[in-house]
Amino acid sequence: MSVDAKLGENASQASRYKGFIAGGFSGVAKLTVGHPFDTIKVRLQTSDKTQFKGPWECLTKTIRNEGVGALYKGATPPLVGWMFMDSLMLGSLTNYRRFLRDDVFGPRLPDGRVDPNYKLPAYGHGIAGMLAGWTVSFIAAPVEHVKARLQIQYAAVKSQRLYSGPIDCTKKIFKSHGLPGLYHGLSATLLFRTFFFFWWSTYDLYSHAIRKHTKLSEPAVNFWAGGLSAQMFWITSYPSDVVKQRIMTDPLGEGRKYARWRDAAQSIWREGGWRGYWRGFVPCFLRAFPANAMALVAFESVMRGLA
């Protein structure tokens, strides 16, 4: 069943909650496949060239000095957080799509009903994605903040680390800086997730094109459309993510470098010019396809199973 088929006016009230359930499965799939790539990405984004020359050196040094398990540092917050994040994002996405179709874009029949054959255009899916991105940002910001601080702890011995784990990190930030400290980087998170417009608009375009020109099964369509659209998202959004990571790993309180988003962006430019905004892009781009392809397969499969 296609996404548009799920948006019909005859969908039951219960169908409004299916996206939230399916989104939880998406979050687990995304973390399992993608977190090691994310760790390398964050370390490259928040370090200079004297520490790591590139992704391969970052990977080998991390494994040599800290063990393979270091690739999953900071995995607990997103394991829990991404289940909720993807549940909220994909659940709200499903409902935003329905709202835009039924109450904004959909043409009306003489009896006042929305034309059941109307399909939401790609830009409508993009708007729904952007709204879902803003919605989930209020959960994503503290989760990604804690994750980023854990990922840049380079000590192999736990006793030498500032934070023993995600709960300890959360407690220490909250104790010293309160709720605003945990939400440090929220504005940067909102800006970054504005680019979800490109993810979900291209997911719709790729899905329709693959169905039209191939005979692939629906899970295969979800896989390829999910992976390709995720790469389109990262190509458009990556510079804003680099700035976001700089802000989230900036010292809180005394020693803070970046008072505003612009300060972090200017600092990156001074350090590396335009290339600075793309540092760590390779592991991110490599991660984007498999992690999000599997996440979309999980989401769409569960949605079909709940239909």
C-alpha cells in the first residue's frame, strides 16, 4: 500500500496512531545500522585536522585506542531517544500529510468531500516533513546534545571521562545549567530539521519513479527511495549540522565560545573556509543510505502490517 493510499478520508481513527508505532521500529533500525558512522562524523565535525586527517584515520584511531565498542559511544540516548524521535516524527508526518491533503491542498467534490483520488504533491510531502522535523526537534535537541558530548569523550578508561554515561551527563548538565542547558542548541536543531523538506519531498518523487519504471517489491521501493532521499537531505543540510554539532559540544557556562549560531558558523569558516562546513561528510553520506533505507523499510512494513 502506498503512502497516498493511507491518506484516504476513509482511514479509521486508529490509523492516526499507526505512524507513531511504526516510527519506533524505524528508530531501532536506524541506530543499529547508523550509529558507528555517526560517531565518526561527530568526532570529525568537532575536532581539527591535527587530531584526525580524515574518516579512515578517525575510525582506525578510535578502534585502536578505545576498542570497537567506542563506535557505539553515546548509543543509549539515541536508542531510547530515536525510538521516541522517529515515533513522533513519522507519526506526526503521517498526520501532517493527512491534514495537508484533506484540509489544505485537496480539491473538494460537489458534496464537500475531498476527492478520494487526489494525491498529495511532492512539495506537500516536503511541507509535512518540515513540520514533522520542527515537531520532533523538541525531543531531538536534548537527546542529540547528550549524545554529542558523550561521543567526544576520547578517554579509553571510563574513570577518566567527565561523564560516565547518558544519565550522568544529563544530570550534570541539568544540575549546572538547568533545562536551558539540556536544550542548548535547540535553534540550531530547528534550522537543521527545516531541511526535512528535501528528504520527504524527494522520498515521494523517488517512490513514484521507482514504482513507475521498475517492478520492484514495495519493501525494495521503500529501501531505495528511503536511501536516496536521505542522501538528498544530507547534501542540502550538512553545513547546518556541522554548525549544530559545534554549538552542542561548546563548553557551557565559562569558556563558552559561541553565543549565537552565527558565531559558530564564522568560526568554522575561519578555520577551514567552505571545506570546513563539509568536514566529516563522507561517513555521514555513507551512513545515510543504509541507515535510513532500513529505517524506512521498517516503518513502511509495520504500517502495512497494521493496515
